[in-house]
Amino acid sequence: MELHFYAHPPETTGLGVVVTSVASDAHTWNLVYLQLLLEELGHRVTNLGACVPDQLVVDECRARRPDLIVISTVNGHGFVDGKRVVSSLRGCPELRHTPIVIGGKLGIGGGEHGRGARELIEAGFDAVFEESVGIVSFRDFIQSLPSEVTQ
């Protein structure tokens, strides 16, 4: 597996954000889109890429101590994979209070419309953005965060 890190502009002073997918998801266009959106909003982004194993997400987040972790999925396994990875992230004392969000196609049945969102919040996510919601609520969430999130 090849891991890709994308550089962020050095003049950016916003939140430090890690963007990643779940381990089973090979899609990258969603990650690039989120990276560009977040950078446009003034944040520093580290894009871990697609098919990132849970332990690598945990290790990178522990090392980088981001202000926000964004998990995106397109393949429909975000509900299962997301619950697993957020549990590992929340198990790290240094990441316990870091905002973590997930979005995209969270289930393979289609039309979940919030049925699994509550369970994902209970598992440790701060927000869940299903594909049907669009990007507006995600952007609103990002803009509601303080410019420096205290961990």
C-alpha cells in the first residue's frame, strides 16, 4: 500500500485537519474534494488517502494531534468501518476530545436517512453527514468550530 500525504499551504493558519477514508474504501476523489474545500476555508489539511488501515489512522492522528478528523466514505461501508475506527481513536487519551466526523455513503442499502447516525454519534462521532445531506451542513459544522480547538 502506498500512503500519500498532500502538502498544505504554509501560510494557512486555520485548524489542523486530518482527512481520511475507512480501510475498505478505495475512493479518492471525495478526499481530494474535502481537502480543497477545507483549504479554501483556511484550514491546514493532511490527506491520508484511501484504504487507510485503522491503526495507521490512529498512529497518524496521535502523532499529528489534529484539531479535527474527517472520515469520508463512498463505498457504503462507513457505518461498520466508521464505528470500528472511531472506537480506536476515542481509546487514545490524547484524541478523546478531538472532534471527529464521518460522511458520505454510510450504508449499502441506500436511503438510511439518519437511522444509523444516532448509533455513530453514540460510538464517538461528533457529527454524521450522510450523502443525501450534501456539503452545506458539513461546511456549517466546520465554520462553527473555534479557530483553535482545545484538546
